[in-house]
Amino acid sequence: MFVELLDKLRCPHTHEDNPLIATTAVTFERYIVEGTLGCSVCLAEYRVHKGAMDMEGNFPVPALTPELLSEEESTRRAALLGLDERGGLYLVDLLGRYSIPAHLAISPDSQFVAMSVMDRQEHAVMSICGRPDTLPFAAACMRGIAFDIDVPVSLLQSAVNALAPGGRLVAPADTAVPPGVEEIARDDRSWVAQRVATPVLNVIRRASR
Ligand SMILES: [Zn+2]
């Protein structure tokens, strides 16, 4: 886990927005290899082990087919996420991890978080082992998030919150598009939605209805 990502991490539990504090046992270059990420509000602790953040939640292990690992699939994912030369922080799901090297080749200034992986993805700035119900990220810090399968509503909502205005959310076609994003494209497998530019106002409007 890349040390400089720390200021973008937040406790995923429901309470005030609180940064996670790292206690490191082993670091290598600017990566935390072994340590703990702790919340000072609810005292939750997340272990960093072999470079990956351990989070609760089971995740399905996909059947890997040659098509899912193809160059075509990487190109499709890059297009859905709208990767470009501007760079930014992106989160990819369990199959998306295999596209990270190809994504970095076309968008070298971008950084990728790999979620729901069994072990550290060496090209990712952060790997999350497990499939949490809520993403551990600060509001508006990401340019794109692509889910492959099985996205609970809470996970989808936390993804919307983590997206910067204009950021893209990609999810399977059978997932309902959550509030806070506008659908911009869809095919039989996925939809792509964009974070609306006035997130705070929308939240207030929803709350006052
Ligand atoms: Zn907490």
C-alpha cells in the first residue's frame, strides 16, 4: 500500500468522516508492507499484510477465461473508465486487476487500487483483500471506479461519494444506477455513469424530500 494514499483513506464505518492512521511495522520504499490502519473514532483496525489491506466481506472467485483476460477486455475497460493522459486515482474490481498494466501503458500518470483481490497486485498503488460493503476512501478523490460483479447498494453509494465531479462509475448492466450519477452509456454487459457536478446540493435535496 502506497504511503501517499493515506490522506485519501477514511474509515468505512458510519460516523463522522475520519482519516485512518497507519502504524507501520514493515515498509519498503514508499509502500506499507506490514502494519495496521486504525480509526480513532470507532477504533476499527484493518491489517495491512503482505502489502494488501485486509477488509471484511467475502467475494466470489471468478472463473477466469481467456476472453476475460484479453487485450480487448482491457481496451474496453479503459474506454469505459475514460482513461486519458490527465491521470488520476481509479479503482478496479477483481477482474480489472489484470488490466492494470495495460491501463498504465496508456495512462502512465494514473494510479490504480485493486479491490477484492486475494493478494497484492504489484502494479496497483493499493490492494484491498476482501470485498467491503463501503469503500474506505475520502469524498471526491477518485476519477473512476469499475465494478465487475455483484455490487451491493451500500458499496455503490460509497463509490458515488468517492468520485470527483465528472468521475466515472462502471457497473454490471443488471445493477440499478444509484443517485448522484447520470448514465452516459450502456450495453448488454455494463453501464457507465458520470458523477454529477453538484454533489452537495443533490445530497441536500434528497435529504429534504
Ligand atoms: Zn471508524
